[in-house]
Amino acid sequence: MATPEPGLDRHEWESELASLEEDLRDSPAEALPELSRLVERMLEERGYDLYDPVVRDGEEREVVTEFRAAREVADRVDAGEDVDPGDIAVAIDGLGSLFAYVIVALEAP
């Protein structure tokens, strides 16, 4: 299996996020599920096991917990449920933080 190219991954992810930014501002509920899928792919490509019920302690646990909370809101939106705009904003902020975390981790030696 080939090792991922951090620079190529980063460019692809930043391009995807840029294509979502207008929708995140104008229709956050509609854009949230797509942002969730982008961050999920990023975390999985960086080796996070997002659906393991027993997550290691420390930083990985916090990342997985943050992602799963945001994903739950995105799934509710995707299912057509009436979701509080405040919950959507918290989910978008959390996913944005995770996006930034992965990008910064790519820059680390």
C-alpha cells in the first residue's frame, strides 16, 4: 500500500473545504453532512479508528469524541430531523477544529 502524500492530501482537503465554505455560511444545515464526511475521510486516512467503542486514552480519544458528537448532529440533519441551529453551529465548529488539527499534524515532523 502506498504511503499517502501529505501535501496532496492537504491540497485536496483544502480544496474540498473551500468548495463548502459558501454553503456553510448560507445553508449550514445542508452543508454539515458533507463537511462531516470530509473530516471523517481525513481522520480515517490519518489512521483514526472512529467507530471503535474502546478508544485509547489521550488525544485520540478527544478527537474521536469530538468527531462522533458532530457526526451525530450531521446524521440527524441528513435524516431530515429538526435540529437546533445552535447544535449545527457547534458541530460545524467542532469539525472545523478537527480539520485544522489534521492539517497542523501534517506539518509536524
